Amino acid sequence: MLYAHDTQEALVTAAALVNTGVETEDLPDVPALLAWLDEHRMSGVRRGTRTELVEVQELRDRLHDVWRAGSADAAVPLVNAILADAEARPYLTRHDDVDWHLHVTASDQPLAHRLGAEAAMGFVDLLRAGDFARLKTCAAADCEAVLVDLSKNSSKRFCDTGNCANRTHVAAYRARKRTAG
Ligand SMILES: [Zn+2]
Ligand SMILES: [Zn+2]
């Protein structure tokens, strides 16, 4: 496996969070946030307040900035700042049916801290491995969604949010057919 399971999960969750704000606002209110947290099996304390929602939306922009940083050198200070602001204190834990794994902040810390610290730890692993380029934006012409390419040969180009790979291939096929005809 390319990266530890919890690293992969942290990065996929970070991309999913960024993508809630790319084209439409998918987290417009507290119930939408709570549903998103359930969908991504995010444990720990939730206040379910407007402030919590705004904090998560602000964090989302900071995570997006890491994707948009353009280089590892530009991404590092952003990641370090997220870690510092989240007051990350990594520790090993096991719970439910998951064996020893890393938690980065205590479960009673604010939601945006926990989401931020976990995403940042995922970025840390990527950056230490020289893999900043795995943070990609979807190659489809009309899609701004981000993705983390965890494929062995770094060949993933399209996001998982829409049907982007398929749409792009169909469009290319039609263009070829037009040229041929
Ligand atoms: Zn856990
Ligand atoms: Zn896409």
C-alpha cells in the first residue's frame, strides 16, 4: 500500500471537504454539515452550531489553498499553520473495530481543529514523500473539483464527484468523429 490507511482516509476526506465548496455550496447549514460528517464517519464532539459550520467552511478554504499552492515549498507553511492552529497532539488509539491508529487531536477538541489536524497530517505524509503533485485538480474542462491521486503510477486525472472521466472521453470521441466526418 502506498500510504497508511489513516493517511489515505485523511486525504480523501480533505478532498471531499474542499469539494463541498467548489461549484455549489454543499454545506449551507448545520444539518447539511451533520449529514456530511455522518457520511464521512467523523467521530468526536459536534456542537451543531452556526459558528462550528463557519469554522469548517473557513478551514475548507485553507485546505483548498494547499491544493492551489502550486509547489511543495509553497504548501509547507500553509500545512504547518493548520497544524499549529489546530493544536495537534498526535497519539495512538484504538476503538470500535479499528486497531492502533493515529489520532491527531483529542476527540473533545473543536470540529474544525480535528478536521484540520487530520488533513494536515495527511499532507505531511505526502510532502515528506515528495508527493505534492498527487494533490490534483480534475482534468475535465468544466470541473474545478480537487482530488488526491493515490494510484500506484500517479495516473488519476479525474475527480470522483461527477462523471468527469466518462464525460471527457465521450466529448473527445465526438470531436474525433466530427473531424473524421
Ligand atoms: Zn479513530
Ligand atoms: Zn471532475
